[in-house]
Amino acid sequence: MSDHVKRLFDAQQQFLRQAVQSTKPNDQKVVEAIKPQSSEIDAIT
């Protein structure tokens, strides 16, 4: 489980890095961007 938590935080960090360097994406791109986070959350729960 700790591996999933670390990967979740890494995915969130990557998402935030991309967010501050980008313009507002469309809904589909947001879904794609948060998919790694969602996968790790699903693995934890």
C-alpha cells in the first residue's frame, strides 16, 4: 500500500507541475491528466 501512496503523491506532483505551466485544458484532457491519480486511489481503497 505504501507504494501506491508514494505513486499517488508523485502523480499529484506531476499534475500540479503541468497545471502551472498550461492553459486551462478541456474536460477530456483533465480526465487524462488525473487518470494516474485515480488509478492509485482505486488501488489503495
